[in-house]
Amino acid sequence: ESAMTTLAACGDVCRNVMASAPPFETAAYETVRRTAHEIAVALRPATNAYHEIWINGERQVSSEAEEPFYGELYLPRKYKVGVTVMGDNQIDIYSYDAGLIGIVEYDQVIGFNVLAGGGLGMSHGRENTFAQLAHEIAYIAPEHGVEAIRVIASIYRDFGNRSDRKQARLKYLIDDRGLDWFVDEFRARCDFNVQPARVLPRIANQDWLGPHRQNESHWFYGLFVENGRIVDTDEMQLRTAIRRIVVESNCDITLTAQQSLIFTGLTSHQVGRIEQILREYGIETVDRLSAAVRYSMACPALPTCGMAVAESERAAPDFVRKLESLIESVGLRDEPLTFRMTGCPNGCARPYTADIALVGRRPGIYHLFVGGRLAGDRMADLYAADIKIEDTIDILRPLVQSWAQQRRPHEGLGDFYQRVVGQSERRQRLTGKEEPCITHVQMQLVQLDSQTSRRSAC
């Protein structure tokens, strides 16, 4: 059971179902994995690929089977589902069309908060397209998790936009009809008890890198794979090292939503051997990674993706190390900080919830976003628009320096930024036509520095 169950050959029925990756053999995590698998099965179409023969406008032969849930048409477009437990947001649960957060007591999932309407894709310059975090719409008993996701899918199936591809996502249906309408429709279609969503403690984003206990006798080991690219270079032989680890330990591998992987079912001796192999092949263990590198992520972009308008995966390693140098220069090397980069505005590397993000506009030119956080539960702001990638560090420098000098204890960059601009409410939506706020923020930073200087003088 891995982090992702991919549904093949089902068009825009359901792109994928993801569960939090760590292979803990606890009742709560087993419930999450089982629920994710059952959702994948429940949303899988009854039809396979089929052929038809038509003569004079009449269908003569068809191998199509009856489709009991989707009917004559699949879903309008993407439909992504996530399942996790409270306190573990490795999969960025708020970015999914639909999701379940397990409420845990004494290591048992006693119920799920149901989420709907997330999605991070949008289009530059179009105000009616937006990235949005999912709404928590209900609380249900754990045995009804699968059916709750089917109900949400059925609402999207029946009312989703089929005329405009740019509007064919669940978030736009909720925006068009209203959240109250959607919740009422959800409740009306459920044949089980539905309660208001429960208040959760602040969710955290775990990456599960390094060694962790899997159960009483086994361990798992999370390996950072920068931007998901497994390749041998002159500096480090990552591909060779992974192959050697798998061959020697005969372990299983789980892929994560953060582009890394987890070796599972290890003995304590094998954990030590893994770290020995990593060092032998020039690969930094997690204790040697800076936060800027550890929490970075980029989409494939050019030349792989046809949607890309700028570099991402190939440009990110060089940029993130310049960012790393800036962060180190102010003494905050190990302060958690999320950096993400995409080659277009569709948000595949989830840039809009990061502390710092670059989103491609055209070759070498990006929008710079600031103000999210590692937890993935808040949108960033457009900080500067249409900037050259080589100018980005200088643009960020005053903000980073002020963060180092004026931050409160354990205050991340995104949290510091939100305090400076005076935003007390978590932003949940970011449109394709935002105004850059760098001038306003710079004025606020000057004012903050001035106030601090006066207090110091007194």
C-alpha cells in the first residue's frame, strides 16, 4: 500500500487518490490507507477501454459495459482525493478536490472531517480562475468516509461545468452555486449522519525523512530526492545508491507527495547500512540538509511538460542554493522554510501555499509569491510580478533580513510576512489576476525597523 493509488485508463474520472506515506503499523494509519484504497476502487469506472463500430450514424457494435456510477459521461475534469490523519499534512490535503482528515483518539480514527473544493491550478491574467484551499464541510463516522467522497463526486458529476475547460473543477462549481448550497446538497444526498466539521489543532507538514520506527521490530527510512529526479551525477550517484540499497536490504519503497521516497521494513542494522551507502555515494543525509533545500520542490516543466512556459526543475537546484546562502547569511539555516517552483501557473508543485515560490510567466521571467507556510493551510500573496530569476535573491533580501532581525521566537518567514502586512485571517483563494504587494510590504518593513530603532534608543 503506497502513498498513491493511480487509476489507469479512466480519463477524467479520478486522477488519483493519495494517502499519507509513512508506513506506520498503527490503527489510525491503517485506517487511512484502507480508506484510500477503498475510495480508489469505489471511483474506478466499470468500463474499460472499448471499441465501437458505426454505420450511417447508427452504432452497430460496442464492447462498452454498463457504467452504474458515471453514466454516459465521466466527470467534467480532474477530481483528486486525499486521505490523512490530523497533524500530518504531508500530502497537502487542502489542495485536493475532496479529502478526509482522520480525527484520532487513542490511536483510533473516530471520524473524518470532510473537505471539498481545493485545487491549485489557475491561469495568468484571468481573474475568474483561482487557486483555492478546500473547505471543511462536515464531520462523519469513519465507516462513511468512502461514501462521502462518492457523494461529492456525484454532485460534481451532476452539476459540474462541461462547457469551459478552464472552469471544469469542483472549486468553480462551489464558487458558482455557493458553499451553503453545496453543503445542503451534500447533506441531502447522504444517507448517514452528518455533523459540522470539528475544530482541529494546527496541522503540520511532516516529510518523514531519515529513520523512523515502523513498528516494534522494524524501521523505515525517508530519502530526500531533489525534485523527484533520480539520476547519477559527478557529485553524487543517487540512482546507483538507491539500487544498491534495495538489492541489499530487499526492502519495499513508498513514494511521497513531496517527491521523495521511503524504504520500508528495515532492521536497525539496515538503517545504519543505508546511511553508510548514502555517504559512500556522496548523498547528504537529512541531518546535513538545510531547511531551504529540504523543503524545496519543483515541477518538471521544460522540456517535459507541454504547459510549461519557463524552467523549473532544471533551474530550481541552482536557485535554491542561492536562497540557502541568503538564509544562512542571516543565521536561520535550519528554520523551516518552504520553497517551491513551477514553470506555469497550474500549480503542480503546490507553489501557492509556500513561504516563497516562483511561478513561470515566460522564459526566465517569474511571479514571486510570499506568505504561505509549511503546513500548507494558507495561501501566499503575489509579492513581485514579472521578475527575472537572477534578480529574485536581491528582491527577497530586505524581507529575509528583516525576518531575521524582527522575528518572534519560532516565527517562520511566511508568518512574519503575514504579521508585517497585518493579515490575521488565513487566505484561502488566490486569483489569476493579482496585484503585486512588494511596495506596500517594503513600506511596512521600513516602519517596523524604525519602531525597533526607537525602542532600542529608549
